Amino acid sequence: MSDRDETPLQRLFRAERQFHAMVPIRDIYSKLFFRTLLWFVFFTVVYSMVTGSL
């Protein structure tokens, strides 16, 4: 699949997987916690931009 065929959400998931692969955390629960924090920050920033409160 080329980059042009991907939707923005698919690109975001691919970037998240690549970033998560670089994180030197081995424990699965730590990875899950880190991933949860990453998505929470992302959605908080998006919400702030949409509502104009940033």
C-alpha cells in the first residue's frame, strides 16, 4: 500500500506503531499505559483545537 492510498487515520496508526516500536519499553503493561497516554494527549489537543480553547 502506498502512502497516497492511506487515509489520514491509517497514516496516524502507522506513525503510532513506528513511534511505539522505538520506545525502549519491554513490559506489555507499560507499553499499554504509554500508548494510552499518547492517545489521550492527541485527542486532548484535537479537542482543544476544535473547540478553540487552546
